[in-house]
Amino acid sequence: MKKTTSATHNPMPAKTRDKICKTLSERLADSIFLSLHAKQAHWNVQGHNFIALHKLFDKVYEEVGEFTDEIAERIRALGGVAEGGPSVVLERSRLHDYPLLVADGMEHVEAMSQSLAMFSEGIREAALEADEAEDPATTDMLSSMLGEVDKLLYFVESHATAREMANAAHGQ
């Protein structure tokens, strides 16, 4: 494995820091890409529940921005370089492209739900890896983040559930 960290007085072994930084770099790419998904949805949502979804997607964007900073700062604390350029994000992110021509609120809810679920899966895997590497600070950061991501997913998916219930009540 290529060394990706610089000299630091952090007592964690360099090999462990390299491994954690590599994983965090992938999650950093995911968080940057997810923030773009949230803005795409925020700018283009239309239809039923427009204002509620517009505000919710903006909330997702803001919270994901905080995750992005936390991940980047943890990379730096471990002696790594927080790389967030467009080509790096495209190369490292596991998230799919967000559909650009979606306008209907429920289509955005489905697309954003998928993006949040993929992000959650990556954060969960990274937290387990950090725990196995005996890095409690990264584990705690990612575990806390995971709870917040899952809550955002719940908020977004609740719009689909509300719509399904309304349709069922109207016999659709």
C-alpha cells in the first residue's frame, strides 16, 4: 500500500493511519458527491410538497457539508491530505450519478433515498474498519455520523410513506 500520510506526532502507527486515511478519502468523495445530489434535488424539485422537500433537501445539503468537513479534518489529523477535487471525487465515490432531469418530488425522494442509503452503507463499513484498526476517534466520529445519516434517510423516506398513505386513502 502506498504511504499517504505525512509525519505527525499522532501515536497511531503509520500503516494504520494510511489505511484509515484511504478509507476516509473514499467517504470524503462520497460526502462531496452526496452534497451535489442534495443541491440538485433542492434546485429542481417540483410538485406535491414542494416547499417541504425543497427545505428538506437543503437540510440534507447542510448536514452533509458538516460531514464533509469532519471527514476532511480527521484525514488531516491523521497526517493525510484531504483531496476533494472533481476528478478525485468521481474516481473514488461509490455513489451513482444523480438523475438530472427529475422534477417530480417523489422521484427526487426515491433518488435521494438511494443516495443516502449508499452513503450510509459506506460510513457503516468505514466505522467497522476503524474499529478493527483500533481507532476509537474515527470510529466514534463515523458512528455519530451514521446515526445522523440514517435520520436524514428516515426524513426523506417519510415523504414517500406519506404519499403512499394518501394515495391509499383515495383508492389509488
